[in-house]
Amino acid sequence: MKKDFITIHELSRYEFNEILDLTTKMKKNPEKYRSVLKDKILAMIFQKPSLRTRMTFEVGMLQLGGEAIYLAPSDIQMGSRESVRDIGKNLERWVDGIMIRTFGHHIIIELAESTRIPVINALTDLLHPCQAMADLFTLLEKKGSLAGLKLAYVGDGNNVAHSLMLAAAKAGMKMAVATPPGYEPKKEIIDWAREDGQGTDFELTITHDPVEAVSEADAVYTDVWASMGQEAEKEIRKKIFSPYQVNRELFSKAKPGAYFMHCLPAHRGEEVTDEIIDSPNSIVYDQAENRLHVQKVIMMNLMGKK
Ligand code: CP
Ligand code: NVA
């Protein structure tokens, strides 16, 4: 049966740890992996903008000996010019894998079901699993181990928050999520995380109090208040989310030496101040770099020789 990479929930704990271990090895010794995807081609479907995801998937394919082809929203007009299913049935005739960034999570599920080649989730409205894998890999590099660390997420209970919860559960971390009322993570994902964290030290706190979340945290994470597709809500969200800004005062409640994390792009002066994102505690560009290393492993596992 072909494998996809759509949610961290679907990974076994073994597979999750294997991705992190292989990323350490590949990052240390990239030459060894220079032809693992020789002659393989990845189609990259983007229905939303991107810098990091586009760059890291394309550079990753080139570094592994393969190639990537970018399909812009206006090219394929998924769902209007052609159905999701027909796109899946065409692409499998030409390429070896599909990466997709889209809106509704049902779209990636439909695509994966319609095609015989692996499908990789490069962000949906619900999840951003490649981001969370890179984020935990970054923390692992900095701290040496993940189990027992406390990650605080402050802001919108969005796709990034969801994937971080699932990753923290697999890693046996403690996670606290602080959102304004009405913007909490989805119940379905909270349930998945609790299920995945069973048998580990995973603890999940969902609160409306940013100080409670950040207190004693090893890392403080935030993301934009209005995600791609929510631009119309931008102004109202700015008002609702302003008490959740990661600034000097809030950050001072974390452990001394805590890391600041953000998936980027950041809206400086909104969810985070320049002072914090540009501080020595900030590891946002390490996170961005590690998107490349983690995704190379994910692509090798799905598209390489078994
Ligand atoms: N973090 C992230 O996915 O960035 P892009 O939207 O630029 O791809
Ligand atoms: N939550 C953000 C993440 C961007 C990488 C969005 O979906 O726009």
C-alpha cells in the first residue's frame, strides 16, 4: 500500500522518531543521500502563497537527485478547471509524488484517495505537519531531547497549533495552548493528541490565559492571528488577539533562556514584537532551515527505494 504524509497523528511513535533520527543523520552527512531520489519528480500544488515551503521542497528534491515542478493556483485551478480526483489520476502517470498546499483538509484527503502516488501535506486549513516536524527537530537539536520539555503556544488555535499538539504528543512533551475564547484548537485534534500521548509524559493544557501557558515554558511559539484565507477577519482579529502578543513582558514569564519560535511569515508588531523575534532567544531561522532537512527525509521515506 502506498504511504502519504498527511497528519502526524497517522505516524506511529517509531516512524515519528525515525524521521527525527534520519534528519540528524542526513543533515550531518548530506553527500551520502545525493542520489536517493535520482530520476524522481515531485509535483508541487500550491493553492496559497509560500516562501519556505516552495523553496525547501524544491531545493530538497534537487539535493536528493530529483526534480520538482511548481503548479501555481492559476495553472491548474483545482476544483474549477478540473476536479481534485482527475488531477490525482493525471499526475500519477507522470510523477512520483505530490506535495499540496490547499484550503479545506478534505481536499488533500480526496487527492490522496484518488492517486497511487504518495501525497505530502504542505499545509491545509487544519494542519501543517512538515512545519511541526521541523520545529520539534529544531528543539531536539537545541536541547538534546524532547520528552518532558514544555512548549507554550500563544495565539490562534490554527493549523500550526494543531500539528504542534500532535507532534508534542508523540514526543511526550508538555504543551500549553493559550487562545482567546472562541479560537481554541479543534476538539477533534485535542482528542487525537490526548490519544497519541497516552503512555508518555504528554500533558496538554488549553487555556485563555497567556501567562499561565508561558509560565515555566522551555519554548514560546506563536503564529499569525489571521491565517491565509482569513484576510477579511484581519482587523477584528487584531483587536481580539492583542492580549496574546509575545512581547518582553509575556516572554519574561517563560524559563530563563527559553526559545522563541514562529513558523514565519511573521507579522511583526502584531503577534510578536521585533525585540523578541530578533532576540538571541529566537530560533525562527533555524526552524526555517530545518524545514529542508526534515522534508528531505519525509520525501526519501515516501518516494525512495524501499
Ligand atoms: N512556514 C511556512 O510554511 O512558510 P511559507 O508559507 O512561506 O511556506
Ligand atoms: N497559520 C498560517 C501558517 C503559515 C505558514 C497560515 O495558515 O497562513
